[in-house]
Amino acid sequence: MATFSPSSLSTPPKPHFPKPSKTLIHLPSPKFSFSKPAFNLKTLNPILSQSPAPLRLSNTTSDLIAYDNSVPVPVRSRSLKSRLHNGETLYGLFLFSFSPTIAEIAGLAGYDFVVVDMEHGHGGVSDALPCLHALAATRTPAIIRLPESCPTWAKKALDLGPQGIMFPMIDGPKSARKAVSYCRFPPAGVRGSAHTVVRASSYGIDAGYLSNYEEELLIMCQVESEEAVKKIEDIAAVDGVDCIQMGPMDLSASMGYLWDPGNKKVREMMKVAEKGVLGTKKNHREGAYLAGFAMPHDSPDDLRSRGYHMVSGAVDVGLFRSAAVEDVKKFKMGLKNASDDEKENAKEDEKYWSE
């Protein structure tokens, strides 16, 4: 028997790899270049840099994103004031529920503006903010109606960054001038300043806020009493008052017709008020615009035909109430009809068996 030894094994030949010739193609190693970040906060905020930023950021009226020198900033859409100056008629909704979901739906539905109502709605500033967030997400301008015309409420509301502010119960030019002063920083007014950190200035990122806030803010004064109607031309002529918002419910109450806002005398007083405001509006940039709220006897189309440029057609809770009542009514009627059918069928069954 043959014995096994390592020497009996043949050594396998070593593999041969030819040296690369000069004709082989060598791929260059990849080279990466890194540019500066596209967004640099210092280029937008003068507080963080000595040189003021040439570009602006808006948290309420942005539509598109533009790029200039690699810095993304929103392009500002047309404000309510600019649309009014262009002769447009705007259609809006009052928000009593303070529901961000309802606010978002209203914006998606296509309303031109939404009034967040702190006068008759249950919410305050902290409740209004989520609604403004929801409206901003749908690029829908928000107007805040104050609980009362005073500098404290105005300051807190304006710091939230609405496009408009509505002052209730303005009874003459003096109170109108005070309302305007609550919206302007010294020396033009008495508004307290925290513009470096509040939402109205994009928390200080909007470098041009102080230069543009007056021309973009819509100031609305409500005329809601018989005495105020007598002075409505003087109210509408006050510098800074952009819109006169008619209040038909309180006006009817001041005239002794709380339960009858459609009374003939109330309607005549409304016409006097409308004529006074429209008389100050000689062209698109003089005087105040006319704003109103539709009533069962006074439809949105009626208001528009009489010269109103801002029309509010409904209240969110009113819309839901009407839909809910109709829904329940429809179901109850279905039950009644079903019950009648069952009785009829029962009679037919009795007749069948009696035969």
C-alpha cells in the first residue's frame, strides 16, 4: 500500500495577474463640493447681524417660495387691503367656535377671510392662536374682533399677526382715532412694542415688519348704534380707518327693535349709514370701505349690490346648527314615514288574514 506524504503532492502553479498596461482607463476618484446652507438666519434677522436683511418673511400672507442668493423666502400674496384697493368684493365667515378644524375647513372652502370673534365667541387670545395657525396653513387671512375697544386687547391681538382687526361699538370719530392709535407704534400711536419676538413679525425674523405693518393691517370700526350712524361720515373719514363694519343686531336693539332687525325703521337707518360711508369713498384709495353681515332679510347678494366690499355670510356655529337641525329633522321624518308604512302594511296583513 502506498504511503501518503506531503511531498507526493504536486504544488499548484501560482496565479498570474498581468500588469496593467498604459492603455487601461482609470476612473478619477469622485470629488465632492459642499456649498453653504441655503438658509442662514443671520441674513434674515438684523438682530443677529449688523446688516439688515433685504428680504422678508411673512407668516400670514405667503403663497410661494422664491430663491434669491440661495435664501428661501415666501413671496407675499395680495393682502386684504390691496384686494379692496383693486375693487374686489370679499366674502368671509365669522368663527365663534374657536375650532382650528372648522377654521381650516373654512379656509379650504375658499372664504376670502375669517373673523375670529373674541367679542361674542367664548375664546380669548390663547384660543385664537391655533385658529390663526390653521388659517395660515390654508393661506386665508384672519381678522380678530376684539371683546372691547381698548389698547390692551388690541396689543395682544395684533401681536398674534392677523391681517385685520375689528373694534366693536365705535360711536364717533374720537373713539375711531383712539382705535387707530392702538394699532400704531409711537410716536404715531400708543401700541406697546415687542416686535422682536412676537408672531406678527415672524418672531423677529421679518426684518421689514416695522416698515410695512401699517400699510398691510386692515383696521375695521363697527358702527352699531343710532348715535354712531349720525356720526358715520366723520368716523369713516378718520385717517387709518379702512372699513366700517355695520352691526345690524345692535343697531336694531339701540332703536328699540331687538327682536326685529328687519324692521322698516331699522332698514332705513341702515341705508342712511351706507350712504354716509359710500359718500366718503370717492375712489378706491380714499375714505372707508363698507363691510356688513348678511341677515335672513338681507342676503349677501343684496349687500354686494348696495356697495358692500366685505360681506360676511354666516357664523360657523349657525351653519352647523342649520345643518344639524335639518339632519335630525330628516331622520325624524323618515321614522314617521316608516311608522306610517308599517301601519299601512299591518292593515293589509289584517285584510289578508281576514279573507
